Amino acid sequence: MNLLDSPHQVLKLDFSKTEEITAAAALALVAHVNHIQRERKNKGCFVFDCKRSPVYKKLFLESKLLGVLKAARDLTQADSFFHSGNRLNFAQRRKAIYRQLDEYESRLKAKIGSRSEKFFSYLRTSISEVLLNIREHAYPDNAAGENPWWYMFWHGDDNYIHFLVYDLGVGIARSYVDHATKERVRFYKEMQDAHILQEAWQQGMSRRIGEGRGNGLANVVLGAEDWPESHLLILSGTAKGILSNGKFTARQSASIIQGTLIEWAFRLPE
């Protein structure tokens, strides 16, 4: 991802041997490409070689991934899986997400009955927490510009509903350290991103470390903790956090991701 913002006027992305792209990888790729295109005001700064890919039709065309990669604009089309928002249209995009959740809930009510109400209530709380964190904490307080973020819903062949959101901000660890109380800044600066992420999701922890305020990322895991066969993935900086079987574990990752990407995956009843 770091190589995408290159000094070359045009960069060719070769997908000819690509057989699979995860939802998380697709959203991260869309976010970086879309952001660079808009910063340069040039949708021609990337060329995509994907027709030779064995999943060209299903992955690049049917999911509209190729069209979105070429878009170079705000991603707001209703028929696309990929969307974008920013601090200027925050309320509008949040309403759009809630409308989409309402549609999913009405479709699934017949399958999962009364459990759907509690499940979607948890999911709305989780998503609201993440979006507020992006608006308030993802970007530096003095950051200029739109402070963009990207999100997608995906219902694939695996019978899971995926919801993902990604920002290109400073990441959880840096935000946590930058807003620590003075006496604890040095201590947290020496910790790995994974240790900070592990602490940040716990109840009562927040970026204002030491003041006992906030729920940190605790609200993000609501729903995923109680729903059978659900998963939560958090990628931020060099940290990778996974919630599975009710247990959240963070570890250091070999790769670095700018900002923070969060994915919920919920398995639907057969």
C-alpha cells in the first residue's frame, strides 16, 4: 500500500495472477487509490491490469471493484459495495449506513426472529462508536481537509455479512499516546502497538489515559461477542486484533497499515 503513492505520474497495478482478494484488502486498496486520485485530481494516475485474472468477471466486474478503483470521486453510488464519507458529510453518511442496516434487518427477521432486534441494536452501537472515533480521534486535531473514511457491506458466498470501515488517520496507538496524561506518555511510547490495542478495547479505557473515562473500543465488540461464529478484525499501525469465540487478542503484525481498518463478520443462520 505504501508504494501506491509513488513519484511516478502513472502506476500500473498488475492483478493478472490475482485469484482472491479479501474484503479487508479490497477496501484498503480502494481507499488508498481513491485518496491518491482525489489528492492529485487525476483518475488516470493508475492503470489496472486485471482482465487476465481468473476472477476478473466475478471479482472485478460483478462486485464493481474495477469501476470503483477508476472512480476518483466520492463513493456514494447506492448500487456499489464501496462507499466513502468525511467529516463534512458525516451525519449524512451515518444515516445511509443505518438505512442499509434497516434493510438487512427487515430481510433477516424471518430467518432469525426476535434475535435480530438485539443483534442489530448491538451492531448500530458498534458502528456508531467507530464512526465517532474517526470523526473525533482518527486525524490530528489540527488536520486540514476532509478527513476521509471508507466503508463497505459485503454478503458473499460464505453466508457471512461483512461490514468494514477504514480511515487513513494516525492509528489507534498514536492517538492513544498523543492524548495520554503527561505522567504516562513516556511509558506508553515504549509499548508496541499490539499492547496498546489490547488495552484500548477494555471497558473504561480511552485515549485520555489515566482518567478512567470512556469505553475505549469496548463498544466495538458488542454483538460480535454474543453472536455465534462471528469475528472482528482490527488492523491499525503494526497491530492486528482479532475477536473470536468471545476472546479478543492483539499481536504485532509484520506489515504496517496506515490508519485503522475494522471488519465485523457475522454468520447467517442456514
